Amino acid sequence: MQGFLLRAAVVALGLWFATVWVHGLSIDGPMTLVLAGILLGVVNAVVRPIAILLTLPMTIMTLGLFLLVINAGMLALVAWMLPGMHLAGFGSALASALIVSLVSVVGSWIIGSNGRIDVIVKRG
């Protein structure tokens, strides 16, 4: 549970960065931002694998770039489900999904696979 909450916080941070940098995404308040991070985590855990499986031929043909479209779709689904989160269009969803993905990758490096913050100490 701690790992999921840390990852939801990282996603919420990515969504906050996206609201700052992408003009078509707006989130009304901090509580909506936290709920969007949690809901995006749930959607990515439940709906995204099904979407990836259904679009596997397109993902293979585009050498994985279609995953950005799937991520944008998941973000649009969260914006559709959550009042207080607004997306202007597909371009805004795509740019926001790219920012959230990059922040999540960096956050995953820090959090690690076990859901705890890893501290690497180099001695020598």
C-alpha cells in the first residue's frame, strides 16, 4: 500500500508539472490533483493492460510509440471521470501524458521496485 501511495504521489507531481507546462490541462484544486493521481494509478493498473493487449498490433507496428497514445487515452479517461480536471483536446492529453510518463520514470528510479525510497551510497 505504501508503494502505491508513493507512486500516486509521483503521478500527482507529474500532473502538477503538466498543468504548469501544458496550456490545455487544468486541475481545479490540490485535492483534485491528489484524486487524479490515485485515479490515474487505478486506471493504469486496470484499464491500460486491456488497452495495450487490444492495440498490440498497432503498438508493434509503431515500435512502441502508440503507447503514448494509450497513455493520453488513460489521462483523458481520468479527466472524463473526475470533475475538476479538464483537458482541451488530444494534443494536450498527449503532451500531458508525456510529461507524466517522464516524471513517473524518474520517480520509479528513486522509489525502486519494492515501493520504498532507495538510497544508494557509493563508498570508495
